[in-house]
Amino acid sequence: MLRWLLSCSLLFSLPAAATDWEDYPDDLPVFNYEGSALKEHWADLTAITQVDYPDANWLRSMMEQYPRLAIAVLEAASGDDVHPAVAAAIHKTDYEPLAAQLQQVWRLHFAGRFKEAYELGMTLGPFGQIPAVYSRLIHATLLVKDRDEKLEEFNSAAEQSNVGLTLAPGYDFALFGLVYARVRTLELMSTGEARSSGYIPYSQETLKELRERNPEQAIYPATQGGLEAGIVERVGSFLGSITYGATESSSKEAFEKAMALEHRVPAIYYEYAVALSRLDADDYRKKIRELTSQCATLTVHTAEEALNQLHCRQLSEKTDKRK
């Protein structure tokens, strides 16, 4: 219990994300989902994550399902600088203001205003932390270029996710945030660091559990495919197979499964193309071009999708230069 109470305290004292936030490029599409447009388009906006729409009913169900989460919200509401929406949820049992603020966090995220999404989310207690950390992860993945800055962001986001999971241990979207941070960290580690970190077996086991619980969600096999491509890139299919059960074929099969589940999302095309580049950029040049070309034709609904589409174009140009 003491350990959990310390975790609750840590939740509200974690350091802010890096001050040098990168701006969403001016030449990419602009997205605005004000008012009822957010809910109307929610299925398209969250095709990759399938995260629940944060309305008052969802907040109530989460509070009932996770008692520690409810206590943490109560603790947040007792603070001196508590957000009025958090206070209303506890003191008036009125969840509508908090739901409205959470919806605004997602609007900011979908618009590419990642810093604003993160900062607003972190003022809303443990519920706000969920989209805040996701926005932080996407910003670090798609906009931050410096390796050390990326590592710092992924490690800090993983710490935040770990704390959140003490409050809602069965919430799959929060669990995926931790796995995603670990997989991204692995991509930046040396082979020795990756093998000794313990992140590989943890990520594999957790992704297996997530896939079993959510067989219809494409994000999990896509993440698995990228993880396995990284393993094979480092140690080859033979050692990857006997050590981690990862092979060139299993990586591609995971991505094909993801594509079968969801073919509208640029991230899957981009991550698949990157994985093939890691496996063998020359052998898979034709498939990489195919994936990046298909990615470029997709209709994008969010800044996250537009950024992935941009990375597809950049990878296509890089592939063409390898002739």
C-alpha cells in the first residue's frame, strides 16, 4: 500500500516533457474537430488505437472499475491548484466538465498541437495523463530528431505509463503506451543494451496478451512486426528465432495481419516499410515503394496520420536514392 501511495504522489510530481517541442509543419493539412465534430468522426480519428470516447459515462465506468484510479482522482481534487473540472467530478459528482476537457486534449492532439495537448492533459489528474502521454509519445516519434532527446522522452513517458498502470492495471490503452515507449527505446539502443534491458521479452509477452484480448486491433500486430524486424536486423533470423522466436517471416506476417485488420491508416504502411528497410532495404525495395506509394494516397484525418504520410514520402525518396 505504501508503494502505491508513493506512486500516486509521483503521478502529480513527474517532470514535464522536454521544453523544446517541435512544431507541426505548416505545409501539412490542418485539422479541426470542434464541437460535435469530434464525436461524429471519432471512429476515423481513432482507427489505429480504437480508444474509448471520453464522455461522462466512460469516466464513471472507469472510476467504478478501478478503485485506485478513483482514489487518485480524489487526491488530485484535494490539491491547491486543482483543475475545476477535476474538482467538479469529485465534489459535485459532475463528470461533464472533466469529459469536455479530456475531449479538448484529444482535439489538440489530432490537430498536431502536441505540447498543448500534453500540458492540458497533465492538469486533469490521472484521466488526463492517458492522452497526454500518448501525445508525448507521438511527438517524440514523429517530430523529434535527436537520438538522446528521443530516448529521454520515451523513458520519461514509460515512467509515467508505469505510474498510471498502478491505478488502472487492466486498461489496455495505458498498457500499450508503456509497450510502445519500450519498443521505441529498443530501436535506439545498441544490440548489447537492447539484449540486457529486458525490454524485448517484456514487450513480446505484453503484445501477445494485448493481441489475445483484442484480436481485432491492428496496432498490436503492427507493433510486434516492428519489434521483430528490429531483433532480426541486429542478430539475424537464426539467432532471433532461437532466442526470441522472431524471424523475418514472423515480422512480415504480423504486418500483413495488421494490414488485413486496418488498411486506412498511414502508420501501418510506414512502419511496415521501415521494418522491411531494416530487414533488407535492397531485397524489399519494390515492396517498400509499393507501401509508401499506397500510404501517399490515403485520406488523412489527424496530424498524426499526416506526419506518418510525410515520413512515407521521405522514405520513398530515400529508397529511390539507393539505386
